[in-house]
Amino acid sequence: MNKISIGFSRPKAWKPFSWAIMKGYGTPYAHVYIKIYSSKYDRQLIYQASHMTVNFMSPSIFMEENIIVDEFDLEIENANYIKMMQFAIDNVGKPYGVKEAFGLAIVRIADLLGKKIKNPFRDGGKTYVCCELGGHIAANYASVGISTDFDDLNPKELYEILRNLKKS
């Protein structure tokens, strides 16, 4: 059995995109990341969609720029851990879903107006935003029940799913 953490953070410095996410959802976090321990290399890794790409980053570099708000530990079976790492490696370098992020903003505005819509810029994994990547990892490799399409998943919704899982 292996453990990962799905984490929620905010930048140390003011960033307009992060500020808009926190204001739009009323959260103290703007970013979702996955913390993975590699026993083979005896290293913690941060896997995320940020800086315009899907990437790995060392925790020390991540902490220079971010404040961790919360983390949720998840267990992954050994076979799923290998599949998760293969997925992670295979997707490093994919573009950050800028259009998809704007689509989530449109979905949020519609939600505030009482309308339920799908992300108009959904792309089914051709690009990734942070919460989509975190949701994909949680659902497909740690067996977390997520009924929302990953293209429509927002950081607050993922946080609530993981918080409720932790309570049960």
C-alpha cells in the first residue's frame, strides 16, 4: 500500500489568477497538487498543473512560492500506484488548460446565477488544470468517488469530496 496526499495551497505573493479563484469560490486556497513519495528515489514529489504545464516539483521549491492550506492522505494499492506514476510521467509537459480554467470561471458565474452548465472549453485531458488533475488521480488510482466530470471539477468541490471522505 502506498500513500499520496492531495493538497490545497495558495501563493505567498499576490497573484491575480489565484486571487480570482479564492474570491470566486470563497476559499483560502487556489491550487490543487498531488504529493507523492517515491521510495525508489527516497524523495517527495509535487505533481501539479501549474506554470503553464503539468510538472513535477520538489517540495522545497514548491514551499518557496506557496502556503499549504490543507492536505488529505489517500492510500493506493501497489498496482494502482505504478499505474498512477505511469500516468503522471506520461502527462508531464502537457499544457496547462488556460481555456479550460476560463471555462470553469464561466461555469462558476452561471452557478452564482442559478444555472448549471458544463465547461464550454472542456477538452477531455488534452490539457489539465490543477483540480482536474487532482480529481483524476484521486478517482482513478485512490478509488475516491467523484461523480463530476473532471473537466467540470473545481477546487472547492474536490476539497469538499476529500473532506467528507476524511470524516467518514
